[in-house]
Amino acid sequence: MSTDPQRKLIHTRQIICRAFHRKDGLLDIEATLSDQKGQEVAFRSRPSVKVDEFMHRMTVTLTIDGDYTIHDVKAETGQAPWAMCGGTDDAYRGLIGLRIGPGFTQKMKQLLGGVQGCTHVTELVAQAANTYMQASWPDRIARQMAVSADPRGWPDKSTLGFVNHCHAWRADGETLAQEYPELVKPKEP
């Protein structure tokens, strides 16, 4: 927290994502967003949001299996500036059956973009999807390693989808060479 007297806190956004193993083997990914005001926000047609009050408090929970498929979605708008803001919560159930992976973000925006969804809840879905990838990694990698220690023999090639999607995990980088030397292509003379 800044103690600089030249700065005054005017807004705090917090996004918290948590992953839970369920007894049925699925994962619940819960993402919560809150916007707390550090200055009063005046409106023309409703009371102001006062200092330290929340403008937004929203949660989305995705229930996802080990193969990236969404089984259930629950969106909850607990607090928002307008009564109709929570009116799109049920629309997020349209994500049921989608797989997290290539094309997911585009499909999500087709289903929930614009007035069909809420900007903030849709942002939470993307955060929940990223959290799923992190939370499910140990289980996914263990399943692959049980088949073969060599990643070239893994049946689910999407497990290696991170290669070349991050500076540290580039195909010609040190991390890949250390962690998965089998995937490093020999350098041409």
C-alpha cells in the first residue's frame, strides 16, 4: 500500500480466484470481483456510491471436468450499480458444454458479448478459465506421466499447449530443455 502523500487512493478492484476439488472428481473454480470506491461516485438517477462502499461484487463458479469441459455455471451479481445488472446471470449457463482451450474466449464473447452479458462477469469467466488451467495442471500432468514419462507419448497433446505461449516455455528455451528435453529439436549446424 502506498504511503506517498502525493497520491490518494480512489478505487480498489480485487479479483480472487479459488479452485476446489469436489467429491465427484470435478473442479469448482470460483472467481470473485469487487470494486471498492475511494471517492464518492455521483449518479443522476440514484444515490451516490460513498467512499469505502462497493460498486460491484460479483462471483462466477465454473464446474469443470479433467478434460476441460464445463459442466455447470453459476453467476451471482451480489452488488452492482443498477438493478438490472444481475439480469444476465442466467445467460452464463450457456457456457455449459464448452471446452476450455483454443477458441474458448471467442465462443464466450459470441455467447455473452455486448448486451447479452455483463462486462465484469465475462471478465471473471476468463479469469476462472485461466485458474482452471493452473489448478488442474498437477492432475493432468500426472495422468500423462502415468502413460509415459516421455511427453512425445502422451495421449493428450493439448497438455503441452503452453509450449511457445510463454517466454519461459519457448521451444528453443532453457526451461523446456530442462523440464522436457525430449521436445527440444536438435539445432541445425
